[in-house]
Amino acid sequence: MRKRSGFILVEALTSLTISLMIIFMLSLCVSEQFKLINQWEQRVNAHKIILLHLENSHMPDKVMIKNRIYYYQKIENTYQVKVNNHVYQVKS
């Protein structure tokens, strides 16, 4: 039987490629999940600010939570919070 060193090299490169693809896909999925969590966190905080303004009229219109600035404003019968180019609003 002859040993084929080229086969071992191809096998090693194939397993390395598969491992790198798995690591890349996992890191991509985790980063997308963090983006989704951040969007939900923004939305929850915006609605929380609206509720706080409804309970207490002395709340400031500009609130900073986790290095994000939330701007509250009331336009007619619509309560609105702006943060990072997103607008969350509730109509009464």
C-alpha cells in the first residue's frame, strides 16, 4: 500500500473550509440576533417613555437610555418618540 500525502492535505483543507464556514455562519446569526434585540429594546423603551409621559407631565422631552437619546413629542392626539432615525408613535 502506498501512502498518499496529497489526500491528507485535501482532507485537512476541506475540514478547515467547513469549520470556517460554520464559524462564519454562527457569527452572522449571532450578530443579526443582537441587531433584532437592540431594535426591540429601542421599541420597548420608546413605549415606556410614552407611558411615563402619560402618567407624569413633568417628564423631560429628551431622555437618554443606554447611550441613545429619545425625543418625546405630542402632536394633536399622537404621542411620538424619535430615536436613531426611528419613529415610534401611539394614537389616542
